[in-house]
Amino acid sequence: MIADDGFPHALPHGPIEEVFPDVFVVRGTFRMAPLVTIARNMTILREGEDLTVVTSVRLSAEGEAALERLGTVRHLVRLNGHHGIDDPYYAAKYKPTFWTLPNLKHPSGLASDRHLGADGLPVSNARLFVFERPTVPESALILDRPEGGILCAVDSVQNWTEADLAVCSFVGRIATRLMGFMGPAKIGPGWRRLCEPKDGVGFRPDFERLLQEDFVHLLSAHGSPLRGSAKDDLRATVRRLYGVG
Ligand SMILES: [Fe+2]
């Protein structure tokens, strides 16, 4: 698991795909436990020559060469309390400005350089959406783009398809299906189990608020890009779970 450089080694991943102009996704993997590998994505935003890496995933040497052809990694963004195992590697390799929510401490001890929201954001034409209800900090970016708003989520909204299952281990595939991950714009079942208050209200107010935001596409740390119907699909999910939306 640990490479010679002292950081977790790169796990299998796909190519860097330009999903929207200057918005890239890498479909990677994450080993949760022995025999349990699941799909996990990184998003890369480019402005001029500057790259902002969101929910980092360490790449192979070939992947890094492709990343470096895109531009220079200037910013590293951690949007929640769960993803971030590869942040120390990116911090050491590229010396980016490291952005996190103000109340988020990195388990490795990696210190934040800037706080999302309080110190602005590393990318222009973007807004930060902070969930208020989870027991562990969680947020998302919303990018204002000519092709329609793009919700960049981590664990909150996921969009698992058969293509995402294909990169999971056998046990990962079974667990993903059994836990109800499959389907468009799902609220992460594992995240709900871990972080949703059991008070009869749960995440409902956060998702009512999120549905007021302006977006039509979804890029998530889990699942495939969802184009055009992200808000409608999320509204259907919220209605099914909470009876509102
Ligand atoms: Fe996750």
C-alpha cells in the first residue's frame, strides 16, 4: 500500500477525461479494506495554466505526465472529512495551496493554507455549498458555466452506473448493489449511515437548500458524470427519501 516515497501508492485509474471545457475527471479506485475496492473520482479544474485538484487521487507516472501536460497544480481542495488520503502526496509533490473547510483537520496533520469560503475559493465563477446537518464536515462546489451549473460533490450526491461497478472488486460490487448505491443522483447510502443525524429530520433541510441552487450537471467523487438531469434526478431522490423537493 505504501510506496517507496512514503505515501500510498497509485491505484488503478482511467485516463484524464475532459467532461466539460477545462473540467476534467479521472475515474480511480480506492481500497476500503482487503478485498473491498470501490470506484472513486478526482476532478481537475483548469483556468489558463493553473490547475485545481479536487478530491485528489494519486495517479500513475503516466497519469502524472498527462496531468502535467494540462497545466500546473496550483490548488488542492478537500471538500469533506472522508476523502483526502492522497492529499499529502499532492501537497509534497506539487506544493499547491491546500484548501479545506475551516473546521476540517487532516488526519495526516497536513495543515490547511486557506479556508474554503472564509478565504474565498481557488476557482472563479464558483460557489461553495456547505452541508449543515452532517456529523462530519461535507461540502460541494457549484461551478457556473455556460453549459449550465455543475455540482461537484464528494459523498453527498453520487451517480453509480454499471461502468463504475466494473472497476470495483467482486466484494465491492456486491456491497455497492446491496447498499443501494446504484442509480442517478443518489444521496450516498454509506454517507447517510455514517453522518446523518437520527433525529427524524436528517439531511432534509440541506437538500431542500441544495435544490434551490443553480445546477444541471453532476460530477461526484463516486459514480459517473451526470449531464443535464442532475437537479431533476436529485429532486426525485429527495422526494423519495424525505417526501419533499
Ligand atoms: Fe466517498
